[in-house]
Amino acid sequence: MKRIVLTGAAGRLGSYLREPLSKMADELVSTDIFDDIGKLYDGERYMKGDLASVDDMMAVLEGADMVVHFGAIPDEAPFEELLGPNFIGAYNIWEAAHRHGVKRVVYASSIHSVGMYRKNEFIDTKVAHRPDTFYGLSKCFAEDLGSMYWEKRGLESVHLRILSCAQVNNARALGSWLSYDDLIQLVTRCIETPIVGFSIIYGVSNNDRAPVDNAQSSFLGYRPKDNAEQFAEEVLANEPPMDPQDIGHMCQGGPFASVELGKSGAAGLNIIDDKKTT
């Protein structure tokens, strides 16, 4: 490929994707809303851009073969705050990709698009949306947007319903963990698979306690290698037993399922910011 675009390049997950993506094309165009993202990798170029501006996204996506769209507000917030980057931003990415003849969008969706399902339901990639927050609703919107652009305009997309891609320091993460190495493998498979149409896959490692089923997305070739069970003894020794009456413990969305709409769900996850530095 000549050019890959990565949105959300200044974010924690973006920091782990920049280097491998820079090796998959002649040029990686990384973009975010900040003035710069520091030292760049060989073959990487940075362009500042606002997802809520279609003109910015038209400029960023010019000449791209594929877009890896990880840019957004990554937490629950009032609808008005999410509207620009998460809802309008998704439209701008797909519309700019269509206008430029981009082959595919690889999108960081989320378990929160189906966060109100109970963990013991063991859901697959075909279940109906059940968002747990406005944030989850934005992921539903982008998934439906991707489906429509495939059906009406032939623009491929793969939607990665990431469960939790962060250090394992709570009981929920024993099932939901996606390691950074598996994240890189997942995005790589979504780029390299010859034909994907419109597809959904759960972003989760090979955890013994994973509460989702990726069988219908096996054609992507994603075979996770890491398993959160290695952390189970330490995590469970330091946490009180989970309450089966607590919706935040029982539902796929974890704390996002129990917070009030517009209030942070990530605040209940104790996420450690271990962003990669070049």
C-alpha cells in the first residue's frame, strides 16, 4: 500500500499502532487534534486535524488506501460533547473515504455498543445493538454507518468491538483483556485480509473467561495469543467478590452499564496510562 491513515494517533492505543502501521505502507499519515505528537517513525507523517471538520478529514485522507480510525472521545460524556468527534467525526471519516476512493475503514468500535447484554449470555457478532451509554450509542451509529456505506457505496469496513485494552488490574479484565500485541495482530489482519465487506469482530485476547464469540469472524485470521488468566490469582486476591446483583458486574459494559448517562464510565476502570513513547 502507498498510504495508511491513523486517526487518534496521540491516544494510548494509537501509540502502540503507529510503529507497526508505519511498516505496512510507503507512508503512514498520523492525525489527531494536537499540534504535534513528538518524534515520528520512519515513513510516518503527522497532520493535525479535527474529526468534526469534514474539510480537515478530506485533507488528511487524500491519497489513502486504508484508514485505521481510532480517534474519538474514549469515555462516556454528555451527548453534546460526543456529537462532534464521535458521531459527526465518524460520518466525516466515511464520507471522506468514499470521496477519495479509499478501500477500507478499520474502526475502533467497542463492547459498549452491546454493553447491556449479560456476560452469561456469551454473545456473538450478530446480536442486536444494546448500548450502555451515549458513548456506546456512538459506536452503534458508526457500525450502522459502516454497514450502510458498504451496502450503498461499496466501502469496506471492519468494526473492532474492543472489550478492554489496558493493564489487567480488575476482575472484569480477566475476561475482557485485549493485549497490545493482540491489538496489533487484530488491526494487521483487518488490513491484510483481501475481502472483508462489512464485518464485526470482538477485540479480546485468548482469555479463558472471554464472554464473547468470534467464530463468525474467523475468516479474518485473528488468532489471539495472550491470556489474562496469568493475572487471575493476584487480581482476585486483591478484589472483593463481585456482586451478582450489581448491573456493573453482570453486564458486558462493566461500569459503563451502571453509570448515569453522561457520566464517566472509565473512572470506574482504574485504567493505567502506559502510552508507548518512541
